[in-house]
Amino acid sequence: SNHPLALIANNTERMRIDSAGLITGTGTSLGAWTAYTPTLGGTGWAIGNGTAAGYYCQIGKMVHFKAVITLGGTSTAGSGNPTISLPVSARNVLSGQTTCNGILRDASASLSYIAFPSLSVGSSVVTVRSFSTAGVEATLNSTTPFTWTPADADWIGVAGTYEAA
């Protein structure tokens, strides 16, 4: 029949397969994305009137996330690498033990640059880094890897997977 399959323990539903085939658990739809509002941090970085959008999906301890910070006219690009908050606290892992990727977008020039976000030990943020023109890791700042123009809606996008605390 067209009824969900439910697993119940101690008179409490623990898991269900619904009519769409989605597996749901205690209050969380597995495989469904949930919105979150990431925050921008780092020395001198401020979102001002820019926008922040993010989504995540947590299945057990595995968290998939994606976030985009779009700078606005009152935003500022800082003097060091920016950070973007994670939706769920990460497990205390060795630095860089995440699968992440990123894009830095110079909107006025219609150019994209590769970024490499990394999770620091015991942190709830990813730190976004880039390369200099020589292919060497460089501190992301107001002029690297391009001159950030917040009024042009330049943006930082990150996505990845990590283990929840």
C-alpha cells in the first residue's frame, strides 16, 4: 500500500521511508538541504550590506555544505584571509582534513579564481586562501588575487564535506 515504512523503538519513531523514498530520522530529513546564514569573518572583512546564503545536509556525522558571500557597497575586503562559518560544529580534526573547494569571483571582470578553504583544528569556520599569480599560496586580502570592489558584487563561494563534532 501507499504507507510509509517506520522503525519504532521504545514507542518513538526513529526512522521512516516516506512515499517519496526519502529517509527521515529524528527531526531531520536525510538527503534534504537546510538553509543557514553563514557569517563572514577575518581581519578587516565585513559583509556590510552584502548578502550571505548557505545550505547544508547532515547525514549522521557527515556534513555537506555550500555557502556564498556576496559583497555589497558597504562591505570591506580585509588584510588577511577571510573566514566563513560552518552550519554545524566540526569534530576536532587536523588542519586541512576536509574536502572543500572554493571560487573567488571578480564580478566586474567576469573572472573566477580558485580558492582553497580549509578547516582549522577545533574551529567552526573555514579559512579561505588563494594563490598568487606565481601559483604560490597567498594571503587573500583587498588586492589578492584581484582588487576586490564590493560595489561590483564580488563574491566568495565555498563548498565541502566534513565530520560533525
